[in-house]
Amino acid sequence: MQPFVIAIAGPSGSGKSLFAETLCAELRRDAPQLDVVLIKEDAYYRDQSHVALEDREKVNYDHPEAIEQDLLASHLRSLSAGQPVESPMYDYTVHNRRQETVGIEPAPVIIVEGILLLTHRALREACHIKFYMDTPLDICLLRRMARDVKERGRSLDSVTDQYQESVRPMYHEFIKPSVRHADMVITRGGRNRVALDIVRNMLLSVFQSEEKT
């Protein structure tokens, strides 16, 4: 069965991860025979082993150049061709890739989520359908603050400084304009029950049709 690749993009804190994880869980619940793989664009932040920690902290992680998008696009093409890949792993506490990788096997449904997916042509072309999470920026900021302080060991001052210096400018320069490449815009974040039902039912319908042919 030809893999179906879904992109879920949008600003940091928009609800992408929650939407993607909920969609995965519900597809596995409703179609146990249907393998689903979730890939996070964040794992593809560039290796910075050659850069001192204090300099890594100054990198603009919301710029497309911070992510190895060509590698991610190559991995999506390989998975679509039925070939396994070794995905990098990223450690936010040291702003660098881990030495180990994680093996990803091809699956009928591949969901990839990240802030900059729709800014890269090869990534867009590797996906069959593209969603954009359209959440107000002030809500995204509050969510990002809570996440980075609690889960990533950041100080509130560092999160605020990063937001002002790079997150907000990069949102307006790259992320927000990429909405024009989306096939569907989803509002109200990752708990949008109607949107989740529509996407889940669409995918179930597609693969039920495939199984009958």
C-alpha cells in the first residue's frame, strides 16, 4: 500500500503536536491494522557539536536554515518508497543532536509535524496533504513559555528574549506566509474536535477503499 504522508505545520505552540498525537492515537484505535508513524521536524535541527554551548544558545532556531530540511525530505521519500530510515534525535537542553539515532520503518500513514514544513518545496512535494494550524500568536507564546520552562529547563527571561528576537520575526517572515501552501487551515488548536474527526475519517475512508481494491 502506497504510504500517505501528512504534513501538520504552523507556529510553535499552535497545537501541532497535540493534533498529530491525537490523530495517531485515534487512527491506531479505530484501525489497529493500520500502522501510523509520527515524525517531528524538530529532530532534524542541525548537528552543532563543533559549536560551544553558549553560542548554540544564540542560534536562530526558527529560521529554515536551522533545520536539515533536505535530509527530512529525503527520509520522507525513502519511507514512501518502502525503505527504512535512521532519524536523528535532538536534545533541547544542550541545543544539539544526540549521538544515537532512531530507526523508522515505512508505514501506510506517515504524519510529520513542524513549524517550517511548508516553507520548503521538497518537503511540500513529499507530502500528499498539508495542514496549517492557525492559532493566535499570543496564545502560542503562552503555551511556548509553559512548555520551555517546564519541559526544556529554560528560564522565563530566555524564552521571552528568544520570542522577541527570533520567534516573532521568523513567524512573520517565514511561517505565516507558508499558509498559502496548505490544503486545509485548522483553527482552535489541537483540540479542534471537528477538524480531528474530518481528518481521521478521511484517512480511514482512503485506506478502507484501498483495501477493497
